[in-house]
Amino acid sequence: MTYLLALLVAALGVAGVVLGEADDSPGLQFLGVVLVVGAVVFAVRLARRGRSR
């Protein structure tokens, strides 16, 4: 379930980057990149925590 949340946040970030590119909005692109990077970090931390148990 938590991986699904990370996937949805990453998809939202990708959409933000694409829409920011179409609208020429550097702020929206930056927020999209931050969302994608945050989702990847979150998923990696979940995977590492699950493996160590």
C-alpha cells in the first residue's frame, strides 16, 4: 500500500514537470522534481527498512 502511495506521488510529480514545461513555469517544474525525488527516497527507505527486519 505504501509503495502505491509513492508511485502516485511520483506520477503527480511527473505530471507537474510535464505541465510546467507546457506552461513554461519553472516553479511547477521544480515542485514536480521535488515530488519525484521525495517519492523515490521514500520508496528506497521503505525497501531498506523492510529488508533489514
